[in-house]
Amino acid sequence: MQVTIEDAGRVLALSDGDDVARYHAIWLRDNALDGDTRDPGNGQRLITLADVAGDTRLSGARAEGAQVACSFAPDGKTARFPVAWLKAHRYDRARPDRLSDGVQTWDGTLSPVPGAGIAELQSDRAALRDWLGDVARLGFARVTGLAAESGALFSVVDLFGYVRETNYGRHFEVRTEVNPTNLAYTGLGLQAHTDNPYRDPVPTLQVLACIENSAAGGDSMVVDGFRAAEVLKSEDPAGFALLCGYAARFDYAGTAGVRLQSRRPMIELSPDGQLQQIRFNSRSIAPLVDVPFDEMQDYYAAYRRLSDIIDDPGMAVAFKLEPGEAFIVDNTRVLHARKGYSGEGNRWLQGCYADKDGLLSTLAALSADTKVSQ
């Protein structure tokens, strides 16, 4: 590893053969890892940017084994950075593709469907890490071995976080009702959709658990919204840009005292172009009024094509939940659906929401524990 200083001290360059990674002096000084800059216990920053000189530069830099020692002017501070840490936080690279690191898109050929038993997930940290990793990577996973009783779904959320309560309650029932407040409570088939697009922010995770399922039909289906967006972009880049560039509106007023509304794109990108979120729900979409007149026709063409891609049977993974089984979906990415079912027999599912930050936090902690133990 060759260490050099460039641009009059403003840049540190690390060369490993033909690969060169550069870091700005101001960035390095702001991210110093010593106890004066970050709390040794919790890692939180002890300084603000106001404590770092605006004209910070490198006065010296050298390799020290697996670390790089950097000296800064004008404050005279020296900070050491592990080479592995610098590589993990490298920003001198090509901008990421439209998917975050570790995300894998899929279609109906995905096999096997990710899943694990609840007892194993509760007792085996490695199994839990791998299952959480599947949810982070693929956007969904199944759970078996639950008690086929009301409230059993909470044990899934307890693996990583907390239930997010909404106007539907801490959990909601998915079964046939007379005069339902939501079409989910009927035997009708439902197009693949994300839940609660009329909230901002949406619940980022959803769990659906089966208590009874003797009705004919009613298979559950999941569709990768990110893959659908990729297909649309490959076919119609301009249409993809329209769905990203203009807000759709979503609305819910199904119960007394509740009126939920949001205004967000159907396909949401981060500033650097990564896919962030899909909002797609034909039952809850409101009139589109934020698309210019001259582009509305093309917008609708792209919207229709996205809908057709989502409806393509080749995009869906289907399975029938048995009593004591559940599945979890990343509600910012994976659309879920069900086939219609008859009035004979009974179909009783319970659902609840949770937040993805808890899942990702638990996954990161378990992954760090694994690295330490190795």
C-alpha cells in the first residue's frame, strides 16, 4: 500500500497496484476515530464541523502496518485509520447502480423461497442473522412453526424490533367481513400492491400470519417491485423517468375520523439514483394532478406498463399459507397479493406492521458479532 498526499495537502491517496482510492483531508479529519472525536463507548461524535478548520489539510501521512497515520494542519492533530475501515468507507468510486449494496432482485423463478422455523430463529443467532439477511437482500421471507392462534405474529416482530401501531390497531384481521372498511377484508383477489401508500412514511415492514386457511384458493403472492422497475426502465427509460419525476397521490378515508393522504412518486430514487421505494396500490391511488398536461398521456402509458409488469404471472412467487405460517415483506419494495377465494371454508390471517430500521440494526449487530467471533 503506497500512501501519498496530493493537491497541496487536500487529498490522501492510497495506491494498491492500479487501484487508487482518494480521501479529502477535511473528510478524514471530520471522521477521526480517536477518543477525542468519538465516544469510545457508543461511537457517537463528540465534535461538530465547527470544531474542524475550514482550511484543514494533511501535513503528513504514512503507512503503519494495517493503519494509515494522518497528521493535520492547522490544528496539529494526528489520527490513525485502519486500512480496512478506509476501504469500507471508500467514496472515490463509480456511482452505485440503481440498487443498494446487497440487494438482489428476483422474479417468479426464485427458488427456494427463503424461510425458517420460529423456534430456530429464537434460539440460533446464526440462523436469525441469515434469515434477516434474506429479508434485507430479497425483501421477503417466510416463517413456519408459529402457534395457529391470535397474536402469534408478534413473535416474528419480536425477533428484531417493535410493532408499529396504526389506525388499524396493533394488528389487523384479514378475513371476510360484511360491509368491509377495506377490500382486503373480502374474498376478492387483490392485485399486487404495497400497503398504506397514503401514509408518509409508510410502514416499512409487514407481517401476515395464518391462523386458519380451509378456503379454496387465496394463495399469497409476492412481486419484487425493484425488478418490475428495472424491467420498465430497460423497456422505456423515458416512462421510468416520468414515474420517478412526478408525484402520485394516495388517499384513504375508509373509517370515521381517519383521512390519510400522501404525495410521493410511484418509483422513488435517492439523489444518486438508487432505487429507494415503490408505492403501488390501485385501490388507494387518488386522481393524478401533479403531472403536466403535456406529459399526462405518456405518464399513464408508463403507469399502465408498470401495472402490466407487476401483473405478469412470471413475476410472482406464489405459496399458500398453512395455519402457523407467516411471511414478512419489505413494504418499500415487495408487493404482495392474493388470489381470490371462495365463500366455503374459512380464511383467517392477521397482519401487523413494523419498521425496517430495527431489522437492519439487528442484522448489523449479529453480523458484527459473527465477525468478532471469527
